[in-house]
Amino acid sequence: MIDTVELKHCYRSLKCNDFQNDWQHINRYGNPRWVLNPQKPEKLPHLTMIFTPNGLWHLYARVSIPNLLFGHNSRLPNQSEVLNGLDLLGKFVESKSGNSFDPQSATVSAVDFVYDVPLGKETTVHRTVKHLSKRRLNRFWKCFIEELTLYFNSKGKRRTRQIRIYPKLPEVLSRKSSNEEAIQFARGVLRIENCFRHKRSIDSFVKEYSLEDSSANSILKEKVAKQSISRILKKLNFNDAVCPTKDSTLNILLRKFKPLKAMKLLGFLRFVNERGLYFYKDEALGFSKDSYYRCIRDCSDAGVW
């Protein structure tokens, strides 16, 4: 569905310019610019106002819709909730800028289409990412970080497009402010994000999908998001990457290791599925970092990681 969006409206004249007294004025850019950033841990929108030489005021509003609605982005909003989030965004911008801001007619300057694949076990999620890391996409550079997060960045000086594939649970657990609901929604989930970060990529997307225009009303729809993600999955031959092995994990381990070690590694894999990746960081469990990564290497050699 939809995660982060950035919407823009342009004005010939402003109804109110009081924001100049409250927002932070940024001097390091050529055009006069004011920003309003929320204080952490607030999940409110980031606002930017830019005055360009042609006499136009450009008002940008950027926010994670699920963060705004739920306080975290582990749970993805449905279409009705997206509309509710956009309505909240519009009201917030108007209250802080003093100018009208209709989110539906606003131009989309950036958007992250997101899809969660529930795979059940964290080891299955990790194994799927590893399989996908062997794939290639035309016109994208591939980057695989710590055998956990897979990036496909568009070629060129500007990264106008980015595809991200990663296990959601470790990302949630790495945050200081993660709550139990966010953890539950993230458990056993593989997240896929198709991100458009520039007007050029948005315009190409509108043309490719034969959309009416680049407004939020045209782009920020569940049907459009699903089509966008479906094409990525097809190009990556995703179904082959998640096909379950026909043999049991224990039998695979027994072919590689002696029974005691195979049973130990099976227990390790179950621990990962129950407690999540990087469970060794919980000192109360008494599992060392060296033992953790040694088990990962063994499981990887056996083809079950």
C-alpha cells in the first residue's frame, strides 16, 4: 500500500505568511526556504516552503501515512485509512502555514509504494532476501547490506528510484521507540518498497501506468500501488525465491552435520523464529555473538539460512 508521501501545492500569492516567524529559515540554498520539522518522537509531517525566482511559493508536505495514523509503519493502511491520513495531513498543513492545502489535488513529488509478504518464520524471510539478492534488474544498481537489506538504486547521478527489500522485524527492533503492536505486525514479514523520489520518476510512472495526472487523487490508490509492486515481483521472479524446500529442515541439516550439531542448529533456527534476528543482544539469554554468527555460517552452508 502507501507509506511515505510528499505532496506539493504552488501559490502565486499567499493568504498568510506568518509561518516565516515560526518556521526555521534555511540559508544554505539558493532560493529562500523555510522548514517546519516535528520534534522526536512525534510522527507529524515535515513542511517546507520555497520561494522561487518566477514568483511562485512551493509548499511541500512529507509524511509517513501509517506513522501519522498508527504511530508506527509496521501496519500498512488500507485505502480508506490512506484517505483519512491525507485529510489529517491537509488539516495539519493549513493549521501550520495559514494557507489552503487540498491533499487530493496536490501534486505527488515523492511516494513509497509498500507491500508486506507474510512468510511466517524469520529464517524464511532471511532466506528469501538472500535468494533475491542474486537477481538483477535492468537500469538498477544492486546493493546487498549485511545479508539483510537489498537495495536496487536507479542508475544516474540522482537516485530517482529505489527498490528496498528487507525483513521488517529487525528494522523495528532497532528502534528505541518500537512498541509491542509494531513488533507483532513486523514478525515474519518481508517488506518490499518501490520508491519514487523525484518529479522525473513520478512523471515517468504516470506515463507508464497511463494515469490521468500526477495528483494524489490519481496516484495514491490501492490499485495503483498493487500494480506497481506486482511488476517488481514479476521482474524478480519472486515466487521462485520463496518456494519452500520439499525436505524438512532437520533432514537437510542431518545430511550436512552429525545429529547433535544438527539438533543444536535446528534449535537455533527455532529460537530465531521465536525471538527474532539478533536475539543474542538480550544478555539474559546467555547466547554469545560469536556463537550466533557461527550458527548462521553453518546454517548458510547447509542451505537453510
